Amino acid sequence: MNKLPSYCKPIKNNMFVITIGYGRQMFDSENPERKRMELCAEAVTELHTIVFTLKSDNYQVTDATNGFKIYPTNSANKFTMIFDAHKIAVKIITDNSQRFIVTTQDAFEAGLVGYFLKKRFRIHLTVQEHADVFFHRYWKSETLLNTMRYGIGLFILRRADTVRTVSRRITQKMQKLNLKANLTELPVAIDPEAFYTESAPNKSSETFTFLTMARFVKQKNLTLLLNAFYKVWQVCPQARLIIVGRGPEAMKLDFIVKDQYRENSPVKFIEWTDSPAELMSSADAYVLSSNYEGWGRVLIEAMLMKLPTVTTDVGCVGEVFIDDTHGLVVSVNDETALAKAMTEIAVDKEKYQRLLTNLNQLDIGSIKGISIENYGQKWAQSLT
């Protein structure tokens, strides 16, 4: 596979930006999220990133690159994170004579900090809506806190100057809210070079392996996946499922698997990795069972790895990932449909080969959201 041309260093915009969010991976200099933000920092004069952290995390203020600084809140608890982030941002603003733009990772806790700064300093507020949660009963019903966040989120969105989305799906939904804010759209960029491989996948001819990579949280609906896969396995005993990740539902998922199979389980759990390409190369198909996604970057990663996929109708489905072209799409939270699609892709060799052929003929350059080139410039433009 030919690599995309390398990008040129962007011209700096005369912009001073504060971001507020949850990305603790920012303190890892090798993390892809950190590297992406470094591109953004190159496109503006100064970028100050405030990250919600606990004191026990023991993170330190980090000068990442010239003009890019990362601040942990080092809060006593989750409740005080809002106040600590606000205090750090106030000091950044008052210590400088420049006009800042504040951008928040969501319209909830981070959004509240942004709103308070907007009111106090009359500065531009950009709110990111990346998760596609405002039109889903699933998200609101997950916790009582989410029900409270829903009202706060609408309040913040209606007072933001700019709302940035990552997909056409979310943009269209935001338009229904009749916001006064300017709507901008920018997918989270993927560096495709991490998914280029010269060697043939090491796949077994005796089994058919599904792979999923996710946080073990309600949003990902891994319970649905396990129940659907159990039906697949009963029809197709050569089927295998690898689940990569970690999270609060780990014990629950492990219990389900042990209850279903007792012994010789075809389901395997693997710890999270930031390098998914190797695991993808050894799988036969990818599966995503989420109730909602903002963009669903992993679907594009699977496309780059030529991996036929079964997915619920979320994120970039319909915009980048096309049903019956790159894989199979089913309705959200439909166990029967998910099991049927997984069985079909594992058993119907003709259909599987057709999907594989489509992926092998894919024009990489045409895929929305994979170009790192000028991402920083596009990000800076999306703030206003």
C-alpha cells in the first residue's frame, strides 16, 4: 500500500487557545491523541490544555512543545475538578494580555468551565459535541447523572459561540436544536501509516475470529455482543471472539462468558492496546455493538486494515462506512439482527469475499477523516 504524502508544517494562526477536557493520555508523549494535539498547537500561537485529573494521578504541568502546555487539575475529587480547571484557566487568561478562545471537550462538566470563563471574560466559547448523546435515550438512561447532564448540556450549547461536531450525523441533529452558535464539522483525524502492513495476515483457516476493541462501559453494549455471539457460536462452532479493552463492566462481562460456556470458551479478553493494527491483522472480521458513537474511528481503522465489519448504525456509518460495501450494518440494540449479520459474515464465503474485494479496492485518499495533512489548520478554523 502506498503511503500518503507527508504533511508540511502549518503556518501559525494568531490564536491563543485554552482547551478543557478529560484526555489524560495527553501526558503520554507517544500517544496518538497527544501527537494530534501537537499538530493543533503548531497551528496556533499558544495552546493551553487543561485536563481533569485527580491528585492521586500525580501528573505534572508539562511543556509539550513550543507554545503548547498541558495542565493537570490534580483535584481532590471529581466534584472539585470543575473549580480547579476554572482556577487554572483564570490564571492563564489574567497572566496574558491576549484574547483567548476557550474550547471544551463536551457540553457538560468541561462545558460549564467554558461557560463561566465566557461570562467572566467575554471570550469566544467553542463546545465540542463528539459523542452524539443528545438524541439517544440510551445515554440519558445510563445514569441519573447523565439525566442531569442532559439539561446542563442543552443550556451550554444554546450559549456557545461555536459548536464543533465530528460527523454529518451529529451536525444534522444539532441543526434541529436551532442553536444560535455557528456549527462547524471536523472528524478526528487518523494517521493511516499506523495501519499499513506489508505482510499477509496470520489467520487460521480452522476458525473465524471476530475482534472488538472498546472500553467496558454501557455505551459499547458488550453484553449485547456477548449474547449475540453466543447465538453465532451455536450455529458456527468455529467462531471465536476477541474483546480488547478494560473498564468498569469487566467483572460483569467475565461472569456472562463463564455462565455461557462453562469451559473451553471461544471468547478471549485481552488488555487494552494503543496499537490495534497487529490484532486487526490476525482477525477475520471486526464487530462494533455500540448504542451510540460520535465518529467511530475504529470503523475506519478496520477499513484501512481491509477487515470486513459488522456494526450497529452509529457514528460514521452512512457517511464513510457503507452497508453491504465495507461490511454489514444493523439497528442499535438489536441482538437478533447482530447475531444474524455476524453469522452471515462468518458462514457466507461468497459475501465475505465480496466485502473483502471492496475493501481491497478502496481508494484510501477518498476516506474522510484519515488525512493528518493540515489537520491543525482545520482544527484552528473549526473553533470559530
